[in-house]
Amino acid sequence: MNFYTSKNLSGIGALLMFISVIALPFAPFFGGGLIALIGLILMLIGIKGLSDYYKEAGIFNNMLYGTIAGIVGGVVAIAVAIAVVLASLTSFLHKVFPAWNGDWTMLAGMTPVTTNITFSDVIPFIIAGLAVFVIIFVFIIIEAVFYRRSLTLLKTKSGIGLFGTTGILLLIGAILTIILIGYLIVWIAILLLAIAFFELRPQPVQPMPPTGQTTMPP
């Protein structure tokens, strides 16, 4: 894969990830989710090419580790949520539907009794929500740390300072996701990342000295 293909794939991938956030409210999976996934794959393929071009494995490796951390965090969060909810769901449903005999097909025709619900009954679901939030928060920071390392190396190799700025914004945004504004910062950082990719230029080729001659130091 040549330099221009790598940088264009990286830039287009980052741009698709930026656009996916706009499409997410209208079509969560086939719109935003699918566009983001395609963008991520294109960006990783492009960064692998850039990593080979600059002969710096850390550019791709750190980006890959960060992506894996994000995926693992999502899987762990979902698994924890399902485990906690399922452990308390049956007893909760018995409270809501006192006449329920355990047959799930009967629930559709039964009338809920909300007066039986107490705060202690919903505590497991609150705990599940908090656990998911903490897990996602921790893994987002881990992901951002790896991404920043990758972009710092890319800035050093390419001379494009915007990569360094993007890495810092991603890390700040990840930390501030605890107050939600961080997601906006991350979104802006992704746009800057796309711009940085499109600003990349190939390294100048050093002229070879004529055969039989050597270059003298200045």
C-alpha cells in the first residue's frame, strides 16, 4: 500500500467516524453504528500503511491496542449489565406482577402493580447502570492513552503538529466523559484527526550522490 492510499484511507475513515455521530440519532445501527465501524476499519488499515511507511511499528500497534481496549470495555460492560439485571429480574417481575407463575408468555396480558415496588427493588438496576458507566469510563481513558501514544509518534515522524493536538484532545475528552461534555471534545478531536491525515505529505527523497563520489560533511 503506497503513502497516498494509506493517508486517504486514514482520513476517510476518521471522517466517517465523525459523520457517524450525526447519523446515530436517526439510525443507531445501520446508520451511525455501521458508518462508525466502517470508518474505524478504514482508519486502522490506513494507519498500518503509514506505520510501515514511516518504519515505526508503534504508530499502528498503539492504535490497535487502544481499539482492542475499547472493544473489551464494551463487551465487559454489557456482560456485567446482563449478569446483574438477570440476577434480579425474576424477583422484580414477581413484585410487579404478583400473580405471575413464572411463565414468560403470560406477562403480555397481565396488569402491573407498581404499588409493590420499593427503592430496594430498583437498587440492583441502579448498581448495574453505575457499574457499566465506570467500566466504560475506565476503558475509554485506556483507549485514549494508547491513541495519544500513536498520534504522538505520527506527529514526530510526519512533522504535522495537529496529530499531537488531537491526541491531547482525545485524552482530555476521555477524562471529561464523566460530565458528558467530553464526548463533544472527542467528536471534535476526530474531525481534527481527519484533517491531520489529509495534511500528510510524503517525505522528500534524498538525492543519491553520483557513482564514485562521496558527500563531504559541511
